[in-house]
Amino acid sequence: MGVTKLALRTNFQQRHLSFLLGVIGVSILATVSLMSEHSSAASMRSVSALGSNNFIASIDTMKESRDTESWQEPYSQITQDVNLIATLNVNYITIDTNWEYPAYMAEWVRAIRATGKHVWFRGAPNQWTDQNGTTGIMTPAAFESEEAQFITSNPTLFEPGDIFDPCAEPEDGSYWSIFPANWSWQGAPNQYTDAFNAFILDTTTMAKQSFAAIGVKGVITTIHSTNSWWAENPNSLYNSTIRALGVVTIDSYPERDTTDPATAAAARVSELNAVHAARPGVPVVIGEMGYSNDMPVTDAQQQAVLQAEFSAIEGLNYVAGTNYWVGPGSDQSGGYTHIFAGQRESWTLRPAASNLAAFFQYEESENAGPTPTPTPTPTRPQPRRQVLRSLSQNVSTLVASPTNALDVSTNIGKQQVTLTWPTVTPPGALTKRQVHPLNETWVGSPSQR
């Protein structure tokens, strides 16, 4: 077993301490976690965040998770959809259900969690695009109010590592129709593009504040997919906005009516390179891609084109993730990109699904980072120590069962902190419900504790 990383972090002003301790040994793995009073159990899960080495590999469920929200599929069908997607080397599965249907959304969340995958939320209020019989124009202020209400009213839907796109393809909102014709480019930047960019940033801020209010940390809120035109035009979607997000996300179908694999791959790379040139130094996430969006194609045509595109994307190291649109669907359900074949409750996979799975596997392995070098077992016998995770939020207590004293010292800025656990309890006598007194020795001013 290798050495786990040692992290010791202190906040002297708030008197809260949290740290992770790794102990060398083949049969020993010790982790100490003392959380602040605002921590939640969910926030202790590992987080897949943009900026880490994780490639976002996702498949979209819009044709089922949104298009059925008014009549709602049984859970047995939801699990069949999700379980089949989970076989394709994904780490995310989207839920496109709109916010007015949280109970139905919860069924999709439950099925996805059961597969061990993260959720990419891509819903919005019905009225933003006048879906499901709604009419009228929703303002950005009304949108943000509903966003906060949705998140804070449904805290159990979310976990660290999920993606929450507050408004996928915000350019489709009815609100922008009150602006003058050609507002998005004519004379841009202008007061109208200012409002559009403010909406993107404000919905991100609202999401972050709402997740903080319910105590869920690590949800990615900076994914905002737009069509590729916006991504290629910094006068309309500002570079300051993209820098604030740290990522540019595009929904992209550049193949048009071609069935030639080389032509399709060239169109894909050309578009991605144009986005990358407009946003240098910023990772690109493909929020939607699929073939064909414009016309029905045979299984063989779909497989050949997608394989050519996947191979081309593999050479672009600035691409940080891909969401394939869509998994379940048919030639009659909108678009022709579906990777599933058959019909509801008896889906199978089209041949191109194997190419998609191989692409995801390649990207995830390429972005996994180096495997840590195992640390050799020390030649001198080491005293065995076992530290269990404390459920207490009190900094002065710790769950531990050491056979002898365990000291940890580290430099934190200009301060040095030494923590000592005395051996007052026989080995194995403590349980997870018991706590062990923590004897602290501080080097530094007591006022900084």
C-alpha cells in the first residue's frame, strides 16, 4: 500500500481544524477528519471537479428524462435506461427534467446513484422556453428566484461532484425576444449582450449561494452550454465571462448533412479549434454532440462518422469532457443521434455505442494522471496505529485506538502545530461512538488559536 497524502489545514480565527493523515504500512490506512460545524455528510465524498484530472464522460437522457416529464415513466424503465448507459464507461449521466417535477427527477437521481455515477443536471423552469403549456416571458430575476427555490427545496437531489448547469443553452430563452433584432452581434458588445452575460454569471452565483445554504459542497456550477456561435464570438459571450467560469461549453453539431467520416471529423475539429482560438488557455467541454442531428442515417454510417470524430477529438488536449446527445431515443423523437436501438423497456445498443465507450475509456485513462509509486515497507518495525474517522464536530475530540502515542507536526504558514494523542486506552477498546481526548500543543501566539 502506498502513502496517502498528508494534509493539515487550520483556521486560527474560527478555531476549527480539519485534516487528513496518511500512515505508512501494508495493513494500515488511517484517516482523521475533523469537520467544521458547517460541513455535511455529503460534502465528505470525493469530488470530481473541473480542473482536476478527470475527463467528463457523459450521455444525455433528454428524450426520456424531459420528454416524459408530463406523463412520467415507471422506475423500472428509468433503471433500464440508466443501467444501459452505465455500461458505456461514463462518469456522468444527465437529467434534463425541468424544475417543476422534483419527484420525477428524484427517481432518475436514485437510479443514477445506484450505478455509482454523477448527475449532470440540465433542466430549467418550464416558462423559460414556454414548455408544457406555459406561456409568457420569464425575466432573469424570476428565473434566478426559481433557481434558488428549486435548489434549497430539494437538497437531497445533489451530491459533491455533480454538475448543475443552471440554464443549458440560455440563448433559447423567450426573454431575449424583447430585445431588438440582431442584438447578439450588431454593435456588440452592447447593453443587450451585457444583460446576457450578466444572466450567465448571476445564475452561477445563485447556484453557488443556494448550494452553500443547504450545506452541499463541490457541485460544479460553471458549466453553461451555448451553441458554438456564442463560444466563437468574444464580443457577444465575453472573455471576462468565460474567465470567470473557467471553462467554455458548447452544444455542437457541425456535420450538417454529410455522411463522409473525414468531412465530418474535419468539421468537428475546425469548430473546436475555432472555439479554442477564441478562448485560449480555457478548457472546452462539449455539452452536446451526436450524429446525425439533421437526417436519419444507417447504423454503419453513424458508426463510421462517430469513430472518425472520436479519433480526431482524442488529439485535442484542451477538450475536457463530452456529453453524447442522446442515449435513448428514436428517429421519431427528435434528431437522429440516439445511441440506443429498439424501444422503451427493451432498449439495446447501436453499433456506434462501442466506439463511444472506447472513446470515453481512452479519455479517462489519458486524463487519470500518473499512478503513485508505492512506498517501500520500512525496514524497521513500526508501531501499529489505527485511527477511525470521528463523527464529532468538536475540535477537542477524536476517535482513535492507538497502541502508543501518535504525534503529527507540520508547518502552517509561519506557525507550527503539534498534535498528540496519549495512549490511555487499550488497543481496540474504542468504538466509532466513543471519543478520545485531544491533547494539543501549539507553538505560536495563543490568540491565534
